[in-house]
Amino acid sequence: MCQEQTKQFKQIKGKRLAFLGAGNMGSALIQGIIGNKLVAAVDIWVTDVEQQRLQYLSDNYGINIASNNQAAVSQADVIVLAVKPQQLGSLLDEIASAVDDSKLIISIAAGITLSYLQSHLGDTTRIIRVMPNMPALVGAGMTALCVGSAAQPDDLRLAEDVFRCVGEVSIVKENLMDAVTGLSGSGPAYIMVVIEALADAGVKLGLPRDTALKLTTQTVLGAAQLLKEKGVHPAQLRDMVASPGGTTIAGLFALDQGGLRAALIEAVEAATRRSKELGQ
Ligand SMILES: NC(=O)c1ccc[n+]([C@@H]2O[C@H](COP(=O)([O-])OP(=O)(O)OC[C@H]3O[C@@H](n4cnc5c(N)ncnc54)[C@H](OP(=O)(O)O)[C@@H]3O)[C@@H](O)[C@H]2O)c1
């Protein structure tokens, strides 16, 4: 771990964590935290309905299996709620009596608002609401955080520590969480469609399927990495490839004619609208 990272991660040192739900996202976070040596395995408790999943995590990472959700909450300073949104209501009712103001609650349940969480756990409970995305499963996630009214600045820094283990983090106001859901939450699915279409084009033009997919995947990854490292506007890098009268400008013109930009903007708007509807 580099020195900069060590500084960023200092807030979480010495804390005891509980993960309620150890599915895709809960497991990814546990792996990220253990892999980055942020918290010792003995200081992590986990619960899930699936006993096999718990046993796997305990055997491979040495973390503790809690006997139930209340017991996990009692053991921990920081509780990560990582069950499906529709499972959250009953979970909150189950743990409410074990939650007090000494504990920080981090919810990753999509669409579940701070006011809903606060209404179950109390107005003085310190809560952070989080929207991660699927690439967190390979440590390349994008997570947005927003802060409940009782949460302290150190709570936010701690939550940043946790999600930096599985990628990048941004802080937003809660009223922008639906837009986050429409963009980075749903975004990996849009990019999969783009990748699939580009690979299909390669196959249409005679490339073997596996070669076409490899060319496409690395092109998308490389373009994103270049943009991130250069920190410039994407149009600057696009113009570097599009030489006058060349191949790329011909392709870009076809993309404009096909309405790719408008389709992507409409996709993010549609997903944001749907997120708002589901949150009501
Ligand atoms: N996966 C993503 O890409 C992604 C992205 C953004 C946000 N999120 C959010 O992250 C949360 C978790 O998603 P996920 O994909 O990790 O879901 P998941 O794989 O279904 O994991 C949830 C786990 O919690 C278990 N569970 C259910 N009720 C429980 C209870 N009362 N106590 C303890 N464990 C319980 C579930 O068991 P059963 O399967 O037996 O019910 C399951 O193993 C969701 O709220 C979702 O909105 C996920």
C-alpha cells in the first residue's frame, strides 16, 4: 500500500466491522478490506442466510461468523447493511434495538433513502448512504456516498476508506443519488452493450469471436485508463485519433448519424427516472 493510501485509510484503523449480508457486494467489500489490510480479520463479523457462503468467507479470510444480526451489531463500531433493498425493512426492525449513537451505519441498498433508514433507526443514528457499482467485485468500482444528518466528518472519511478498497469514491448530495444510480450504478450494463455491439461488428467483418471480444474489451479499458491518467476532456483524446480525412472521423460521423450520444443520454435519464419512481 502506498503512503498516500495509508494516510487515507487511517480513519478505519482499530474499528470493528459487521457486514449484514455477504452476497456479491458484501463479499467484495470484505475481500477488499482484508486484501488492503485495513482491518484485521478478527475484527470483522458477518451474517448471511447462506451458511455455505459464511463458511467460505470464514475459511478463506478468517473473519467471524456472528450468530445473528443483533449479535453482529453489538460487536461492531461500523455496520454495513448489504442485503437486497426488499430485505432491508425487516432487517432494520431486527437490529434497531441494538443500534445506538456510538455506531456508524453504512447502507448500500439501492434506492433506500436516509429518511427511511432514519425512521427505522432514529434521528440521532449516524448513517451514510452509499451507491456502489458492479466493478467493485474486481476492485474497480465507482461509489457515491451521501451523509445523514447525524453523521460526523470522521464518519464520512471512514466510509470513504471502506469503499476506496474496491475502487473510486465521490461524495454527493442525497438528491443526486438517483442520477448516480442512472449513471454509474446502471452504467456498467450500458458499457456491456457497447462492448457486445463492437465485438459483433468485428465478427461481422470476419474476426473470430474471441479475438473481437479481446480487441474490444482492451480498447474500452485502455481508453478509460488513458482518459483517467491524462485528466483531460475526452474530446481532446478523440481528436488525437481522428486525423483529417481518416478512418476514425468516418466512424465518428456514423456514430453521430446513428444517435449514439442521444441514446446514452436518454438511457441515463430513463434509469434516473426509474430510480426516483422505485424510491417513492
Ligand atoms: N451487486 C451490485 O452490483 C450492486 C450495485 C449497487 C448496489 N448494490 C446493493 O447492494 C446490496 C446487496 O446486493 P448484492 O448484489 O450483494 O445482493 P446479494 O448477492 O443478494 O446479497 C445479499 C445477501 O444478504 C443475504 N440476506 C438476506 N436477508 C438477510 C438477513 N436478514 N440477514 C443477513 N443476510 C441476509 C442474502 O441471502 P439470500 O440470497 O438467501 O436472500 C444474500 O446472500 C443491495 O441492496 C443492492 O441494492 C449492489
